[in-house]
Amino acid sequence: MVPPVFLPIAEMTRNLSGKLDRKSLRALLVSIEGDNIHEYRVSDRPKVAPSTNMERDLQALWAKGLNLKLENIGANDDFFHIGGDTLAAMRIVAASHSRS
């Protein structure tokens, strides 16, 4: 399994006992805003603009649910590879029901 995102960091911080400081790594990841994380994604496919009204509606729902800009979501993107998870999927389904 290949991670969808790679973040380059200068060094891995350690705590006083010499173990990896996971809290500082988590804080670093959280500090990167959702729209900026796309710069570190491992994707060799170009973004494909949505071509139908349904694709545009889904793009808008995904953008809101994943806190991403519309242009960072392509018609062929995999939901989970662009940051989606099961909780986000449930929120997006609820939002889609409220729109109809």
C-alpha cells in the first residue's frame, strides 16, 4: 500500500527518551491546510474537469466536505486519495440529501 501523501521534513524530532516525537509530527501535519496538502500528493494523473452537471455537483459536495478548492478535485479523482474517509463520506451523503 502506497501512502497518497509524502511530506518532506528536514529531521524527525525526538522526545527526551529518544523516541520519535509523534505529537510534533501530528502538529506539523495539522498545520498544513487542506488546500495546500495537494502539493504533496502522489498523483501522476492530470486533473480532469467535470463535464456534466452531476460531476459538477459532486465536485462541489466533495470540495465542501473535504475543505478543498474546486480546482483541486478532478472528475477522475479517488475520494480516499484526495483526503476522504468514512466520516467525511457520511457528512457528504447528509449534505447531498439536504440539497435535494
